[in-house]
Amino acid sequence: MIKDLPQKLKALRVQYGLSQKQVAEKIGVSPSIVSGYETGERTPSTEILLSLSYLYNVSTDYLLGKQALAPNALIDVSKLTDKQKAALASLIESIKE
């Protein structure tokens, strides 16, 4: 079992207002498997872990406990143009300085 993964998965599901059935449908497994992930009885495969990270817009590093940042610290830039992404990157770099 991956430390804290069950708690993170349940917290993210609740945060997104999803039922276990809805999560199961979105990642292509049964609701009982999602329940198993949240209780720690099952460990998701790499493919499922990746699907969960996309679903909840968090990194796999966060789910695996290798990144301490809360999920809401991540920014979804998937709908930004390349120009907007570059501007955002420049802004972040200027803030770091």
C-alpha cells in the first residue's frame, strides 16, 4: 500500500463532488475497486494511477507522496495557448526573482 494514498483519493473524490460510481465510470473500473483504493485494500496500477491524476488534476508524485504540495497548488494550463503559457512562465520567473 502507498502511504496516505487511500486518504488522498477519498479526499479528492469528495472535493470534486463525485461518487465512487462516477469515479469508476470515468476511469473504467467497478465501484468496488474504487472503494478498495480508498480503503487501502487495493493498490491502483500505474495506468489507473495516471487516470486518477488526470481526473483530479494532480500529479502522480502528489498521489504517491513524493510531492507535498496540496492539489489546489497546481494550475491547469491545458486550455491556454502557447503564447499564454509563455506569458505565465515569464510571470512566475519574475516573481521568483
